[in-house]
Amino acid sequence: MKSSSASVLVRASALALAAVTVVAGQLVQLSSEPAAAAAVQRQRAAGGPAGAPGSLTGYGFDACTAPPQAVMDAWWQESPYSAVGVYIGGSNRVCKTQTELTPGWVQAQRQTGWHVMPIQVGPQASCSGYADKMSSDLATAEQQGHAEAVTAIATAQSLGIEPQSTLYYDLEDYDIGPDDCRRAALRFLSGWTTELRAANYRSGVYSNIAAAITSLDYAAIRSPGSYAMPDDIWFAWANGQADAVTDVRVQSDTWDNHQRIHQYALDVTQSYGGYPLTIDVNWVDVGEGSTPSASKRLCGHVDVDLTAYPARTLGSHGVAVRAAQCLLRKHGFMKARISGVYDKATAAAVRKAQRKLDQKETGKLTRWTWVALLAKGSHPLVKVGATGDPVRRLERALTAALRKKVKIDGAFSQNTEKAVRKYQKKAGLPVTGVVTDAMWDRLLNGQ
């Protein structure tokens, strides 16, 4: 299921006329909302949601059915994607048969590193053309939202998608002009959100940016507190931009703290590892996002996150020499103290490193000796959205290899991806933007 690329027309005049009724007595203050909102804030302060999809700033895709494991494995190795949307249930789910979607499938993806985004697609807006629609009666619509959340929670738990996970409700295109249709949809989503929070799940809403997303945003601005707002929004807007940026249709700051997914390309066919899929493409910024980490000094006090890694030889001195000596000590090639002076002991350590790294033994700290020393360590697959020490080592090695500053912050961003692609092209590797064993081996060999 997905929103049509032909967006619903949003008429400012219609919304303006509706403002009086939006704030009228039909809107219900949900008594549990302040406590639920406080719980969400406490959760974020404690380090963000622990369940699906977790924390990520990167690429994701969704397809009609959950792909077989062989496809997921191949796509993990070669595609830029780190998140996968999964339609777990609902009366309007197009793909009625999900033979691959089992607890084992969910567990396998999460063990690999995939961020699973669970989607429920049940009753649609009362003014839509779908067979199963929510009621236009406000109280009934809200109860239907509660009921749909109960069903989604049960399904999620049966799949091993635990509390603190975000469950996304897919509400397809509808006309947000008529009061009864718009308000009923808002009440339905309030019921959905309230029920999820009561069960310690988080609420997400997927829709065309011009449909439910605009309606939610307008209500958040004009009638704050009248509806339970979802924790995350997932907006369909096929503008081809891989970002979480909206336009005037989302003006509140309700979802500004890593609480957005942007479906920016629809019905595209891509193939990785020989497995083609027709997918929708998303930019995912959820949880705490892929957060940069503070610079970590090695050897107790030495900064190795340099803007350049110049060649050095006997007699050289300064911060680059200190960084090199630190790396040589860290990797067991040198025991002498870190002096910042390229002396005979340093040259001997460099020759030892070059011998172990299958490089020409010159005793001179060359570009490619730098690259190997900087890349040395664990070598997991990393792509956009990855964080941590391996990413930091990668960024250092790329700075040396490309002789161009790459931001060193331990977060694999789109700019990091550009540098990876540039290196892969120069090295004659497949240009995927994904760092696999083959690229780590090339860096470790100083090539």
C-alpha cells in the first residue's frame, strides 16, 4: 500500500473555514496524553527508543511483501538501504499473503542490522473509496483506532516486535476538506496513538504529505492537545529528495527531533545481488538518528582525527608524527614513547608495520602506510546510517587515501558515502557506497 503520487490538493481556504470546527466542542482532550507524552520524553532522555526501528539516519525501502532471506542478505551487502518497511496486517493490506513474515524473519533481519519498520493498514478515511472504511461518527472512529492498535500490537508481539517499538498506521489519500471526514480520521489516529502508548509502543502515521500529514500538522498548530499526536510521521512526497525536509504543509515543530520518514520515490525497480524488487524508497530519520560521537583520543591524549595525513620521514615532527606514533603503538609496532619527533625508533616501527602489512619497507610514512594504519581494526559492513569506531577509522583512512578532508565524526553520512564511492571508483571496486570486506581489505593493504 502506498499513497498515490498524485497528491490530494490542499486548499488553504478550506482549512481556514474548517478552523472553527477543528477547535469546537467535538474535539476531545485525551486525559492520558500528558502522561504518555512525558513518558516518551523520558524515554528519549534515557537514550531513545529501544525497539523497532531503533535509531537511524539513512536509507530505507518498503515493498509489498517481505522479501525472502536470500534477497535481504544480498541487499544488505550491496544496497544503500538499512531499513525495511514491513506490512504486518490490516484489512486493506494489498499483499494478503506474507509467507516470509515470521518471527524468525524479523529476528534474522535485526541480527543482520536491518531496521524493521512495522506497518498496519486497516480502515481508511470515511470519504475514501476503500471497501473497509472508518466511521464518520467521531466517537466510533476513535474506538476503531483503539481496536486497530490492539490488533497491530498483538501481531507485532507475535512477530517478536517488542514494546518501545514504533508501529506505523498507513492512512491513504483522502479529501481533507470535509469536516466530518477529516475530523473522524484525526479521532481514529488519536485512538491508535493512545492505545499504542498505553501498551508502551510508539505511534507512527504514514500518509501522503497532503492528506493525513497536513491534517495532523494543522490540528497540532490550531488545536494543541485536542488529539493525541503520533510520535513519528512518515510522509509520501515523491520529490526525489533523500531528506526529511517538508514544505509549508508541515509547519509545527512536533516532529523535528528525528521523528520523520520521507518516502521520496515510488514504484521503482532496483536490483542488488541479482535480485530485483519493485520498491518505494525512503529517507529515515528516527529514534536518536545516526548521531556523531565525540572525538576519542587514543593513547590517552593523542588526537588522530586530523584534517590531513601527510608523508613523514626522519627529522619530521609535529601532530602528524604524534598521531602516527600513537597508531604504531596501538597496533603493536612500537614500544617507544610518543615524542612527536620522527626518530630512528619511529622509522624502525614504520618498517615493521610495512613488513606486516605487505608494503615496501622504506621506513618512510607514506600515504598508503597511513591508510593501512588508520583502517586497521574490526571490519564490519558499514553504510549510510552506521555509527561507531569502525566508521571513524574509515573516515580517517578515506581522508588519507583521497588526500581530501572527510568529516571524521563516527557517523556514516551521505557525504561519507560520496567519499566511499570516489574511493571505490579509483580502486576499481564496485561503486556501491557500501563498505564490505573487499574495500576494507584494499584499505588495509594500503591501496
